[in-house]
Amino acid sequence: MDERTTKTHGAPLHGNNHKQMHGCMDQRPCEVEQRSCASVFFPDLNWTRQVVEPRTGIEFPRILQNIFSGENSSSLTSEVLVGTGSRSMKVIKIKSLKVYAFGFYVHPYSVCEKLSPKYASMEADELINHNDFYNDLLREDISMTVRLVVNCIGIKVNTVKDAFEKSLQARLSKVNPETDYHCLATFGSYFTKDIPLPVGTIIDFQRTADGQLITKIGGNQIGAVHSKDLCRAFFDMYIGEVPVSEQTKEEIGRNVVNIIRRC
């Protein structure tokens, strides 16, 4: 669901919301009751507070802990919020519907392991406009998650499926012109017509370090595709060329740089 299917309205992270996002990296002091991978990196951050996506008012947790495991939360699987945004779809010439809000999460240990050696000495303003930086974030086996929250009444699962398939097909050809498109067909098959998507439905897409794209809707896993190409194509929609929101992509870049500086 990107520019090829709908018109983009980026979510500006300014005012209090801008401070909230940079608070993921900079805010102090506060107390953290539960130690985790994220809290080791950011011990001064109150992880119980939510971050509000400003255009929709939808809240996102600052941390996702082991969301795709039936086990207790683990310090090795926590991911931290590095950006929020929203997607609008133009339905008539003068009206747009805010279809969903999204939060973008990364695993800080993975970021440090894969990116710190190359980028630790570079300035944030340089990196956020550096295509290689985002390409490396996509190419390396860094665990990350996009959480979507439905904000539009009446949205159908087929609409989601069709929008994703159209965008992913184009991006897969860019990621690897010789890719096996069977992965895309498998991904699309999970979005069956009997899945309801009322307002507030949470859809999670996680890339694992071993190259799986795992999908959950409403807390239930509906499928997993083992394809590094599909993983890269999916997250390319948010941090690649022509992203869902340029402003959110820049925010993600700044906060990933802040993680690297704390490695």
C-alpha cells in the first residue's frame, strides 16, 4: 500500500509528538520496571508511555516484546519504535480517508551488530539522506516490524491484499529481477475474504533475522513466508525509494542513527 496505489500524506512528527519520538532515544529521567533489550539501550525511558500518531490519534507502544512468540517476553527479541506515520487514500477529488496508521520498529542489537561498524562515525544529517544507509538497513538481516492499525470504516481484506500485491510485485522486481514470485502468491493467499478488519484492528508484519515475513491480524498469526527478497520488498515500502511517507522515513533514519550512537 504505497504511492502506486494511494496518495500519500506523511505524518509530521512535530510539537509534542516529535518530542515523544525523539524521547525514544533522548528523554530522561524516568523509571523502567522491566529490563529488556530495549531498556538496556535506553535505561532512562518510560516504556509504559504510548506514542501518538498525530494525524489519526492512534497510539503505539514504544516497545514490542516477543510479539511473535508464545513464550514470555525476551530481552533478545524486543524491538523499539523508531517512527510513526499514516496512509491516506483519495476517494474523491477533495476528500481523503486516513486508511491506517503505522509504527515502525527495529531490533537495536541487530542494528548495532550490522550497521554500527560502518556508520557510527557519520553525522545524522548526512545519513538520513544517504541511500546506502537505508539500503543497508534493508539488505542486512535486521529484525524489524511494521504495525498497522486500521482507521477506516468498511475497509475490506481484499483491498489490503490487492494494494500490497501490486506494490510488492513492482518492488520485488527491483530487489531481485530473478526472484521467485511464488513468495508473493503465498503472501497474498493469507488474506482470505472472511477476515474482518474493523477500525482498530492491528496488523503486524515482522521480518526475522532468518528471512521470514510473518503476518498477524488481530493478534493471530495468519502466515509466514520464508523469502529475504519479499522481506526487503515489504519494508522497502516504508524506508526505500518512494516510501509511504518521506517524513516518516527521515524520522526512522534519525532514530536508527541514535541507536547506533548508543551501541
